[in-house]
Amino acid sequence: MVIIEIINKPIKSFLITNDANQNGAELVFNGRVRGTEKGKPIQYLEYEYYEGMAEAELKLLANKVCKKFTINHLYCRHRVGKVKAGEISIHIIILSKHRKEAIKAMDWFIIKLKKNVPIWKWAILNDGTKVPSDCIHPN
Amino acid sequence: MINIKVKCFSQVKYALGADELTFQLDENTTSVDLEKIIRKKAGKKLNNVSLRIAINKKYQKEEIVLQNGDEVVFIPPVQGG
């Protein structure tokens, strides 16, 4: 089973109830917002996404990962909008029979997500300036 | 003439100062032609930014002729996670 969600509110964990006795591994990844951007403190990050395409690309990747690795379930919630430092921006759970494929699948999924899913973040600096994350501001 | 909507995100939005732009273009205008227009409009702000193109919410690897009503996004490096 694949569940993909992009939400504009704090992330709560998925409740795993389906065929738990068939999955020896339940791997959970939470990505959190760091409090600095290129060494400068930030107030928060603001995630924007290309609605429609981001969900489609995320689902495509999730289905690919299920085929490429022998995993049984992948659940992913990605948060958009304002996310404060320390809060969770992405939550992923992968269930599989054994741990190795779950770990490989998780790494592959996150690498591809960071390459293909049209989601971006803006850093809001302490002085209120809003700049694309990783973009060197000329000033 | 054809009407094309360009949605802007991240560094493209930052460079162009707009969420969305509309263009009236000659028929037979291609995706590469439109990228040149966008880069020119941005001055030098997108010079070091690699852009992929999505047309109607799908990545498009090859140069194609744009169709009336297409929604185009020039996708700078993504940053999910």
C-alpha cells in the first residue's frame, strides 16, 4: 500500500494497523527543519509546491520504490507552508519483511524525492527577509 | 498566436518577482524559445540556475512546440524533505 499526502499543518504519525505481523521491519524517518540557513539563524522555512505535479511525482516515486525494493508499504506525509525550526517537515514509514530492503528503499526514496518532486523552501531570516533556501542573497 | 501561462516558483519567482505570467507567443514557439525569453526577462538572476521544464504538470525532456493554453513551469533545483 502507498499513501502520499502533502499537508499544510503539523505532521502526525501514521497509525500502522495493516498486516503488522507480516512486516518484520518498520522504518520511520522524520525530517526536521534546522534553525540555520548557511550559518544564519532563521525564523522558519516556508515550503511551496507545485500543486498537482508534486503529489503525482511523489506517488510515482513511491510506486517505483515498491517495485524496485521488496517492501510492502510506504507512507509519506510532506508538510508545506510555514514550518518552524525543530518541527517535522517530512514523515516517512516503510514496512517490509526484513530491515535491509527497508533501509535501502528509504535512502533511495529520499534521494529521488530531493531530485524530482517540485517542492521548494524559502528561508525567513531573523530580520524578516524571505529568500529562496540555498540562494545566495546579493545583499 | 498562442496563450501560455507560466507559473513561477522558488528562484524563478524570486528572479521575476511574479507568481504567474502570461505570454502571447507566435505559433511554433518551442519550450526552449520560452526558456530564453524567461532567462532574458530575469536579467542575470537565473544565469547560474539550472532549469527543468514541466508542461501541464509533467517533466518534458525534449524541446517541443508549445500549444495554446499550455501551463509551463521552469523548475529550478527542488528542495523537498
